[in-house]
Amino acid sequence: LGVVVTAVVVLVVLVGVSMLRHNTVFNEWKAPLVEHEAPPGMAMVESGSRFGLIWGNGNHCDAEAWVLLSGDLGSGEIRAHYSAVDDLIVRPDGDLWRVSIEQLYLTSTTGLDPRCG
């Protein structure tokens, strides 16, 4: 029984460490978009993100982050405001602008993170 308990504790610790490492990478990656103020004259209506196996068939971790903006600026002005963000996607979403970043294989190793397949 002691061996089983020890094995479970070790597994839980390893999964936790893997998830914390991935959370750190993910939070640093999305920060330039989701922690940046909305452009002048626009309001951030929503922000969100997701991490894990989003696209593909396993053995990696993907990431997506977005903000929805309301206001009168156009795509070029929004891109200029977020110029420090690599691979920015700006597209209309109804009356709003969806500004997002996506990264297939944000981390190429899943470790023991159950979110990454």
C-alpha cells in the first residue's frame, strides 16, 4: 500500500509541475495581447484564451488568445496599436473586432499535462 501511495503522490507532483510550466509559458505568450489596453477610442468587450490540444491529433500543446473590441477604428489602426504582438489576426465579428493570436505547438512536449493529449 505504501508503494502505491508513494507512486500516486509522485505522479500528482509531476503532473502539477508540468501544468505549472505550461501555464507560465502560456501566460507569457498571451500577455502582450490580453494584458494590453484597448486602442484609444475603443473598448474591450471581452477577452479569453484556451490552452491544450486544440488542433491536431495529440502530443503537443496549442494556444489561442483573443480580445473583442468595440469602437470606430479600422483593422489597420488596430494592428498598429498591437504592433508588438506577433502573428496578429484581426477580423470583424458582427459589430465588434476580434483580435486574436493562435499558436499550434506552443510547447512541443506535453510532459504529463493532461490538457495536451
